[in-house]
Amino acid sequence: MAAESSRPLTAWTEGWLSSAHHLPSPNFGVRPAHASIDLVVVHSISLPPGQYGGDQVLDLFTNRLDWEAHPYFKSIEGTQVSAHFFIRRTGAVWQFVSCDDRAWHAGKSSYRGRDNCNDDSIGIELEGLEGDTFEAAQYVALEDLLNQLKQRYSLKYLAGHEHIAVGRKQDPGPGFDWERMRQSPALENWCFPDPVR
């Protein structure tokens, strides 16, 4: 496993946050010319489900996952996905795709009157299991990351995968502390799902 730590988030270079751990994914594309990056989508993921601390999520997002390593992996074999960021249980932040580009995290989706949320959103995966709770270090890292993102992009919406793919996805689920997000100074004047779950 690569050495990592929770580091302060600072400067940007072509959509890459300099203080995040960089692991470029081949799973991305160019955003449409008309895209207005104004939405952040929060997800949760762990591989195998409920197991934390390994490199399997990193491997999934870079098409290096060994499909034979665990029975669950056969059910997602061949999947090509990515997120812009992944926040470990420790608060360490990994980046896979430049925020200027389109990561493959949302799938079929619709929010604030627009379809195809990958086109104009930034995807952040939290290491966790949908419906379970998340660590304090993850919330600190998430708020720091959102604060940095809002200084570079015209962000104003925060939603869960469950809100943009209703009935298809349930993450991050009821264990995610939406009220904490609503009270965060970093998210003043942002719009949240209604009702907040």
C-alpha cells in the first residue's frame, strides 16, 4: 500500500489539487463545452464491501483490480469507473481525475433539472459502506476539500449519489451527516437535497 497521510489542501494545477495523492485514472473524458461545474456528488465505497484500508478502490479506479481476488469482485468485473477524489477513513485524500475533466462516477443521473450529472459535477467517494457512519477525519478532509473546490469552481450544490440516481443508488446513505454539511462555514449559501436525509 502506498504511504499516505492527511495533508492540508492548497494549490491547483490544471484541475489537480497539489496536496492530494495523485493516481491518474484512464476512466475519464472531456466535459461538454457548455458544462457549468456547479455540483459536488458524495458517494461511499469500500472493496470488498465493509472492508477498509486496502488498495482495492485505488485499483478499481485505475483498472488494475484483480477480479479473482475476492468473490464480490466477480459481480463488478469489467467495470470502468472513477471519481475525482477518494477520502480514506484516515482523512487522506486521493485524486484520480482532473476536476477540469469528466470522471465516471454518477452513471445515469438527473439533478437540478439536468441529466448526465457526470458532465458538470465533481465526484467525491468516501471510504465507507452505504448506511454506515463515517469518521470525523473524513468530514474534516471533506470540508477542507470542498472549501478548496469552491475557490476554483462555481459550486453551489451538494448532493449524494442517492439524490441524483433515485431508486438506483443509496449511497452515501443515512449514516452520512448532512446536518454537519449544512452547518459548515465552507458551504455557506450552498443548496442541499430537500429533504436532507
